[in-house]
Amino acid sequence: MSEVKSDMVLDTRGMSCPLPVLKTKRALEGLHEGQVLEVIASDRTVESDIAELLLRMGHELVGVRDDGPGVTFFIRKR
């Protein structure tokens, strides 16, 4: 994956679902269309929940980086 520049970083490490998803939703509401949110998560179960959130809200997943014990999502607000 080429480097994606994020406009905001949301660190949810140490949080369990549903908190990372709720915080992601709230952070996206504060961004302008076209801006990118970087979400860092340690709870691997959040992957499917983030995908469902983006499908429901219509935002675009522009990248995912597997950081070993965690995962980082790059989401463009639409």
C-alpha cells in the first residue's frame, strides 16, 4: 500500500468493540468530505465492524495496514 496522508488520527488501542466503531463514526462526522481518518485499533474483531460502518455510511476504505498485533484503517469521508 502506498502511503496515505491522514487528516486526523484516532487511536483506539486498548478499546474493545463497540467503542472503536462509535469513536470512528463520531470522528468521521467531524471531518470534511474528502478528508482521511486514520484509525489505529488493537481489537482485531473491529475489522468487520468498521467495514459494516463504512458500507452503511458510504465512506471509502482507502487502505489497511496490518501492524501485527493491531490494524490501521485509512478512511476517506464521502
